[in-house]
Amino acid sequence: MRDALRLWHLEAFDLRAGLAFVTTVGEGAERPCLFISPPGFTPEPVDNLALAWGAARARFDTLLLADGEEALFGSPREAAAFVRRAYVASAAGDGGDAPAGLPPPRP
């Protein structure tokens, strides 16, 4: 269900690790920041937006584009579902240097 008053975006994210900070779009005194991570991918509030900015300075990405515009989500749950799907899909490409046609390594 879309919240008519707020749109959300990924402030800082690492989709291969399944980590993301989600905030509301725009400026304002009250700008909640939520953290998403595996295994539950449940948005959890964080005390300070500076955590997201610090993650962006380290190794997280800061802009997710869809059709040339920033990707926006109608709710934190939609953003969390996107992060979860991207995280699960990224595991399919982690084959390492194994030649094609070989079976996957044993667990």
C-alpha cells in the first residue's frame, strides 16, 4: 500500500550484501532513517542519518536509477522487498572462476 504523504528512497545501499539505509524523499527536520539487512529484511529505525552518510563514504552506493530517474518506493516494505530480491539474485552470479559446465562446489 502506497503512503500518499511519503516516498522512500535508498540513501545508501550495498545490494550484493543485502544492506540498505532507506529514508524519505526531500528535506525536513523529521526525516526517518531505516536500516535493512539479512536475514529478515525488516526495516529497523536507526538514530541518526549520519550512519547512512558514513556508509556512503565507505563503500555503499548512493543512487539507484530506473529509466534515468531515481527509483522511489511507496513504503519501507517495498524498499525492503526490492533489497531482498536483489540480494537473492546476486548470489546466482557468484560462481567464482569455475569453468562453465562444471557442477557447483559441494557445501
